[in-house]
Amino acid sequence: MTHEVVRRLRRGVPGDAAPSDEQLLTAYRAGADPVALDALVRRHAPMVWGVCRRVAGPDAEDAFQAAFLVLVRRAAAIDRPHLLGNWLYGVASRTARKARAAAGRRRTRETDLAQTDPPAPAPGPWDDVLPLLDEELARLPERYRAALVLCDLQGKTRREAAELTGTPAGTIAARVARGRALLATRLARRGVGVPAAVVAALLARDAWARVPIRLLNAAVRAPGGSVPSRAAALSDRVVNAMLLTRLAATTGRFFGLAAGLALTVVVTTSVAGQPPADPPQPPAQPAAPPRPPAPGWREAFVLTHDHPVTSLACSATRLAAADAGGNLFLCDPLTGKNRVRKLKGAPPDTPNALRDYDQLAFTADEKKLFMIRQERSSVWFTLTDNGDEKAWGVGGGGTRFLDFSADTSLWLEGHGKVLVVRPNAYAPDALALERPADYLASARYDTDVLLAALAPDGARYAVATAGGRIHMPILRAGEIQEGTRPSNTVTLDNQKVTALRFSPDGAKLAAVGDSGFARVYEAKTGKELVTLKGHSGIVFCTAFSPDGTTLVTAGDDNVVRLWEAATGRLRAELKGHTDAVRAAEFAPSGRRLYTASPDKTVRAWAPPR
């Protein structure tokens, strides 16, 4: 590897692919290459700085410099350089905790008030949670922590993380989801109720934290320059602790190996002189007859309404369908049986925009169903186990409600040119809904916000604005964003977007609209991956299957189309509706697809056997 390749990374000059962490670390190990160290520091500095700020607070600078000093001193001992980010996270977390503890001891000893640190600024809404979050993340099993560091703290896609670790992308996605759930559970045990979607947003908030230039330069000069005494002392303590940990592990392995060798000698002696027995051979099996080709998608059942059906939602045990008469029905999602009318129709003189429910969403525990009206100025919800009850939640003031997170713990609001992300602070057991005063994040755009969608993991959202633009920024909790970077903004040619939907892993975004517009983009970069050709007229809805391999689209040509999400290959066309298809949703199990139409029907489709 030449200096020129490393310098490309440092300057951002186009050229060959940027060298990997493993290549850079190898170059530094070989000859203390300062250019390789510079590239590593600049690549990982935002993550390390974010950890140190969250955990060490005012002593973050000492912790930051100590973390990279540990890298310099222990570079030769890193046994998995392709996971350097995960290793650095552990070092940064440890140095930050030691810096915080040392600062506490200093403050205890201080008696001269004139020499104490200046008062800290007022804490933000998440400041008390963030140190606990990092403590619990550092304690996670390594497979989950590594996936979260790569995807949430370093902003890599599931595919990029899979390539780095040699692990299937589906496994990475599962580990990320499981890791977030574990963090939410462990925080709850410590008295902090944070949903998994909020955990993802909090982890991602410092993915591109701005690091002071003087700190970057100091970290790069650490091998040959002067280091602040506190940072040097911190690095000494962390290195010593790492050496003790490794020594304890080596000692444990030695005694385990000794015991194993002793057992092997005993067993080998007892069977000495006997030839090894041949392994048993499985009995021959007759060749299986060829399986008949699997049939295509088929219609499982049809539900009929008295009014055009406007929206759908499906949980593990319930299918919900709302119609233009203001009615809401629940039924068994697999069979369509046990159907009950949950909400009765609105008075005949009610305007359609206040009668129709345009979007439905179950809470994770299925006890509530949230409903957004067609005009999107108010949110309603109902308790699923009670009778004909609903509660008006929030609205007014020019607010447009645009989307919920997968577990409804977050919602997106549009206020003209501003998008706001709020925690959904509903009362758990009552027909009451509060609008929280604090928001999680906001973004301002040049034109009005029309549509928005939140990724299932809560780490990214997409916004369609007037003028034919789609933005796909990272959700940075606690920050106000002025627009987005050009790299993840798509400009369309006079298409009107009607729906946005993320893939289950958040890596892809499907967008549909008028004139048969249907495309799939890479969420991180805005790169167009697939163009879906086949619809005519307006495409109203789209959704990914739970495993992310299949995409459904439907519109005013009355046809439901199923596509291979990775390639755009048409898999099936489902015909049966006699009017435009306005809603489409997969069951969480993937065993059913539901479509709804103004032809007053909900149709359930079963996949090939």
C-alpha cells in the first residue's frame, strides 16, 4: 500500500477505493506510518469524540486523546483489525468512564471554589440517558456490540457491515435489531424507559460529530509530541487494565488446556493398541421424487365493506381495515374470521377528510391502534380490547402528521418547510394522548414537506418536499438540521411522490408516484438501485416483505405487482380488484399480503407454498 492511496483518503480525492482499517493498521504497524495513523484518526474520530462527550462530559478532551494514545501503544496487539471500530469503541468507553471517575475524585478534593470548573450548561433532554446507554452498549455481547458500532455509530449499511465482518447481511440486521432490544431492556431495568427506535436514534446522533481541529491534530501528533498529563495518565491506566485482562484470559486458557491434555492422556491410554473404529455410515436413501412446481400467489379471502376501504394495518394477531364511512374493522389476519366492527361510522354530514382514516399503526403490544385522518391534521387512537371508543389526540396549528415508527414510539410531523420527529408520549392504559413539548430532532428544507417515512430501526427517515426532491438523512437526536447533504438527496423530473417506504433493514427506500413512477434507492447515498416498469397512471402504495426480498406496488390500474427487491424482476401480478388499489401491507409473518381498494374490498393473498 502506497502513501498516495492513504493520502487520497485523507484529502477525499477520487481514485481507488479507500484503504480499509486493516490495510491502514498494517501500514502503521510496519513502520509507524504517520499518514496511516492520520487516516485512522480522522476516520474514527467522530465516533470516539461522541462516546467521550456522552460519558466524560467536560473531561471529554482528555478521554479522546487518551483513546488514540492507547491505539498507538497497543496497535500491534489488535487481533481483529477489520473490526477496529469496535475495538476503539471499547477503548473510548473505558477511557471516558475513567476520566469521569478521576474528575469526580478531583472535585471531591477541591476546597477552593475559585479553582473549580465553571458551571456546566443546562443538561439536554437526553443527557442523563446517554452515559447509561454507552455503559450498557459496552457490556453487550461482542457480536451485538460490533454490529451496532458498525451500523449505528459508524453509519454503515447492513451490506457494508456484512462485507467487513464476513457475515450475511441478514445476520447483521438481526444482530442490530437484537442489540437495540437488549439495550432498551437493560435501560428499563435501570429505570429509563427508552424504546428501541429511540435507542437507534440516540446511537446515531454523533455518527458525524464535529471534532475540534486541535484535538484531531493532537491525536495525530501523539506518538512523537507532547501529551497532556491527564490524557497520558488515563492511557496508562487503560493499557494496564487491558494487559491484566489479557493475562487473566491467558492464565485461564493455560489451566483449561492442561486439564484437557491430562484427560486426553487418560483416554488415549485406555484405548491404546486398538485401531480406530470406522464412522457409522448412514443408510442409503432412495432418491426423492422431483417436487411439483409451487403454485403462484393465490387469493386467500375477501372482506367486503359498505364504503371504499382507505387504509390497512396488520399486527401478529390482528388485521385492521378502515373505510370512507368512518368504520374500523378488526379480524384474524390469517383467516379473516372473528371480524368485529371496532369503530362505527361518522355522522353523514361529516366531511370526507375528517371521516376517512388515511393511515393506521398498531403499537408494539397491540393494545392501541393509531389513526391519522385523511387531511392529516390530527391523530386519533383506539384501545383494541375495548368497545366503540376512540380518543382525539393532537393536532392544529398547521401540523401535518406524516408517519409513525414501526412500534409507534416516534412520529413525524410536517410544519410547512420544517419536519419534526417527536416521541409518542401516549398514556399507556387510558384514552388520552399527550403531545410532548420536546422533539427528538428537526430539519428545515427549502420547500414544503409533503411526505415522510421513518425507517423501522428509527435511525433514518425520508422526506419528500415540493419541487420533486426526496431527502434521506440520518436521524440525529437532539440536533436541528438545516437541510441535508447533497449525497442523499434525489431530484425527480416533475414526478409527484405519493408514498415512501423503507426496507426492514433501513438500507433501501422505495418511492412511488404518478405516471407509473416506482423506484428503489440506496438510503445512505440516494443512489438509484432499481426502476420498476409496468404500472400506468398513479402508483398509490408500496411495501417491503418482512424479509426485505419482495416489494409490492399498486395503483389506479387495479393491478397489484410483486417485484424482486434486489433486481426489479417482476414476480407476480395479482388481479381481482375492480378499482384502484390504495393500500397494501404484508403480515409480519410474511404469510399474507393485504390490499384495499375503493371497490369496497380487502383482499388477502397467500404466497406460493
